[in-house]
Amino acid sequence: MKASIITIGDEILIGQIVDTNSAYIAKSLDKIGIATHEMVSISDEKDHILQTLYGLQNKVDVVIITGGLGPTKDDITKKTFCDYFDDVLVENDAVLVHVKDMIERIFNRPLTQLNKDQALVPSKCKVLFNAVGTAPGMLMEQDKTVFISLPGVPYEMKYLMENEVIPYLVNKFKRPFIVHQTIMTYGRGESLLAEQIESWETNLPTFIKLAYLPSPGRVRLRLTARGNDELKLKEAIQKEIEKLDDLIGDCIVGYDETESIEVVVGKKLKEFGQSIATAESCTGGKIAQQLTSVAGASAYFKGAIVAYETKMKEQLLQVNHKTITDFSVVSAEVASEMAVNCKELMQSDFAIATTGNAGPLQGDSKAKIGTVFIAIATPSKVFVEEFDFGQPREKVIDRAVSKALEMLYKEISKN
């Protein structure tokens, strides 16, 4: 089964907003065995919308459209639907009652004609009741394709997907199973990883596909199996993961998309009853941000000091002035003092420190641009590693954050 996802709105095309709806819809469809064939963003133009609908008719099983259902003149999806299906707009009594209740009771203002027009829907459509907004969804079928139109407001779209669209599609179509398994790896580049697992990848069963999803400092490996027996698919994937663990188990952090390294680090710290603090320069607080992005981080995260300026390293982190003048602010010695002093100041079990030249200018040090020193202070020692993360600046910072968390993870795992 195939689906196409269409987002309507000039605000997406000019980059004013980011389309998050398509990703959510694709994930929702994937869970019920419907593969997304394409995602397309188009303008608020009648001819463009019609052309897109004609192009998808009978080529995919499901077309889901978001956007263009508001009350203003630039929202033209409902009228365009009528043109495509040779239909007319009619007032839906149930929708009108709901809209009136929301406007008068929740928003505490009188109903306007624009609000009433929200209750207009194509006469042939199945109305998808939107309990959290005023714009109803619409579902219409033509030949072999189901067309579904949803509001562009994310929380309204999500409500309708969960409560109206998915139940309808599950009931209507007999679908294959799609099983995904993500393996989270850190500290090894995509090409090296591919070399190490080449033979394993070549011998995967034909119904299992492998995808590499690289980002700075990490590579996600996604196994996807498609078939009619869900249990057999899961068993087959598990057998392949066991083989993979024998090959690259030393760089595998987790086996779930949600098991990012900051999540796994947090679990280990809580398990051992330990804490962490950070002293950051070139990474600008991003390590702390990653760690605190996890719900419940207050159980193990003590705090952070972002000592960006050289003087702040001396004043806030009490780095010795002589250490800086003797070895440079970007050095192993300074990183080490930053970590040790941060650990003492925060009274934490572990501390991470970073200092480096992210670029594009060299700053207070003569160290090569791209050079980063990462120090980890543990309950019994401190160690530092030097890295050359190259350029551009964004890559240096992202790779430094990933590497710091990887170093911390490996150290905690020794327990």
C-alpha cells in the first residue's frame, strides 16, 4: 500500500515555517503498514492543487492533504475539493454546533460569518470530526484512491490522525506488516561501519532492508522488514541484531530510536546513583542542553558553566592563569582543570569540559581551527582527549557534543 502526503501553504515554500506534519503522518501510516510514497509541498493555488490531485489519482491508495482549511480567503482547499469531485459545499449541522460552542464558550466572543463558514463541507464527503478545533477534516473516495484533507494546525491534525484517519484506514484496508528496528551507534563513521558489516548486510534476508542514517558523531542503522506475519518478521530481525552485536557491539549504545546517548547516559547515572555537571567553552552549553532534554534529568544533572571568554574560565572555573599562559586556553591542561574544578564546584560525580577553536576565527589560542579538547573528570581521575573535527563551525560543535557524551557513556559503563 502506498500513500502520498501533500502540504499546502506558501508559508512552507518560502521557509517561514517548517513542515512537521508530514513526518508525523508518515510515522502514523508506517505503524499500520502503509508506506509513504512521497511528500510534496505545494502553493495555495487552485490549479496547482487540482493538478496534484489529478496526478495522484489511482497511482496511490491514500492521499493525505494538510492545510488550507481555515476561515480566511486564502484557505481554498474545501472549494478546490468541490471542483475536483464535482460537488458543492453544504452546511453540516453537527460541525456548526461544535464551532458555535468553541467560539462562544471557549473563546468567549460572538460567532461571525467566517466562523459559520467553517461548517461548510462538500456534500459527498465523510466529515472527520475535529474535537480540538473548528476546521473539520474531510474524506472522499474516487476510483482506487482515498483523499483525506486535514487542518494544517499540528495538534488538530494529530487529533484527527489518531481518532479518525487511522481507525478508518485500519478498517478499510488489508495491510502488510512493517517492522522497524533502529540500532544506535556512536563513535564510528558511516564508511568504516559499512566495511565492518558488509558481509552481514549482503546476507540479510530479502525481506529485510538496511538503511544508514548518519549524523555528526553517530550513525543509526535501521532494519525494515515487510511481510504478512508480524511475529516472524520480529524474530528474523532479532536474529540479525544478535549477529550484528557480535560484529560492532562495542559501538552500539541502544536498540531503539528513543535511546539516544543522552537518554542511555541518564539511565546509567540514575542506576548508579551518580551525577554529572558540565563546563563548556566551544560547545556553548549544548552538552548541558542535550543532557537536560531528557525528562527527569534533575535526578542526575547538577548544573553547567558556560565559560566562553578566557577570563571567565579563570573567574568562574578558577582555572589557573599560569596554566592558560603556559599551555594556551585551548589545551589539555586547561580542559583538565575546567573538568576537575567544575566537578568540585558542583559536587558532582562526573564532569565534562570542552575547550577548542570551532572557528571561523582563531580566538585567543593559536591552536588549529577545528581543534577541541574534551576532558572527563570521574570520581577517581581526569582524562583528556584531543580531536581535530575540521570545519565548518557547526560540524565542530556537533561532533564535539557527540564525542563528549560518547566518552562519558564509555566511562560510566565501566561500572
